[in-house]
Amino acid sequence: MTEWLENTNRKPHVVEAIRRARLALPGDPAFGDPLSTAGPGSARAVARAADRIVGDEPGAAREIRLGALQVWQAALERVGRGKGTQEVTIVFTDLVAFSSWSLGVGDEATLELLRAVAKAIEPPIVERSGHVVKRMGDGLMAVFSSPDRAVQAVVAARHNLENVEVAGFSPQMRVGIHTGTPREIGGDWLGVDVTIASRVMEAGGNGNTMLSASTLQALHHDTLEQLGLSVKPYRRSFFAAPLNGVPEDLRIFGLKEN
């Protein structure tokens, strides 16, 4: 009996059937998928935490447990308990046109660029008491206890990045900053505020720094002035894709130099 259960647990068609069934469940069906780093949102934030809970061995039992966690998280979000109690500022970064450039130059130049970018943008984060939650290829997610320090770190990181060039490529970074109360689990952060921060970054287009209204309101009144910056409201262009998975009343602003 035990052998039959173990064999059934690992049958690809059984695992795939359960995965398809999870699509009909409440919550994010990619919950706990460590390969979902290409898309923003909760799945990316909970991947490592979920793996600690259910293990990383493929199987039907794992998919069932992930399904239960998926529904549990959706229920917490629905009643407001999916949020944490600590307000933090979340920063997402991403390099513009990195993938197409990387395909053309190969692994060696790609790794050289990623190392140079990390040296440019990560020290300003640490120096301002930020924490790099995770690195995701050509981008990262960081959290700060202070929105002012988050903006200061981003400005310094962008300045450092101006000196980076590899194989004729000068990387342009888009940044999203959002202040909210995500939930921390196992060193990762999840919840709607993580999704919002990632979507705010998406609004950055070809290398802009964007921040949500909640971050703008939380900033000290003279922080932007001291940095020589001002804001302008973000208006989605006619051809731009809508930002999915965020509140309809979300307001986004772009930072610009005075």
C-alpha cells in the first residue's frame, strides 16, 4: 500500500491534474512556485517560504499542500489578516532591455554586467539600513523601514549605475517604490502591497523611478527637495498595458530632476 501511494504521488499525470485543479481555487495558483520569478506578485514573494513548509520534492502530495496554503492565504487577504502590522517601504528594480542584450553577448558578459550592477546598487541600500530580500536575475526586491531612506538609496544607486558599462551596454534601471504593510514569512514578504510595488515598477517604462501615493505621503516634506527632485503624476499611455492586480484607485508618480 505504501509503495502504491508513493508511486501514485510521483506520477506526472496525477501531479499535472492537481495543478490544473488549483487554477479553480481562490488565491494565486502559482503559490510556492520558485520558478515564477519572471512575473511579479505573491508567487515570487512566497516561493522560498512555501518550500520550507511543504518541501521541494515534486509530487501530488506537495501540490495538495500548496493548494491548501493558497486557499489559506487568499482567505487571510479577504479578511484583512494577510497584511502585517509593520509599515515598510518596498523597492523593486529591473534593468531595461537586459534580456535581449544578454542573449546577444553570452553568459560571460552577462555575469560581468550583473556583478557590476550589484556593486553599484546594493551598497546604497545597505548603507541606508535597507535589506535586500532577493535578487531576481537583473533585478531585486528590497525593504526599508523608512520611505525617505528608500528614495535616498534609489537616487544613490542610479547615480552609481551611470558609471557601469559592459560590452557597449549602459544599463538603464526602472524602479518601483511603494509603502504598505506586507506580511513577512520566513524572510520573504507577501501580500497585495508586494504586488503593488512590483506593478509600480512596471509603470517605470524605459528607466524611470516611480512611487505610489502612499510613499509620497509618507515622505518627509523636504526629502525630495533636498535630493533635487520633484514628482509628476503617472498617466498610462494609450498603447501601454493596464496594471493588473492593483487597486483601481492606485495613484502613481514619477520622480524627475528639478
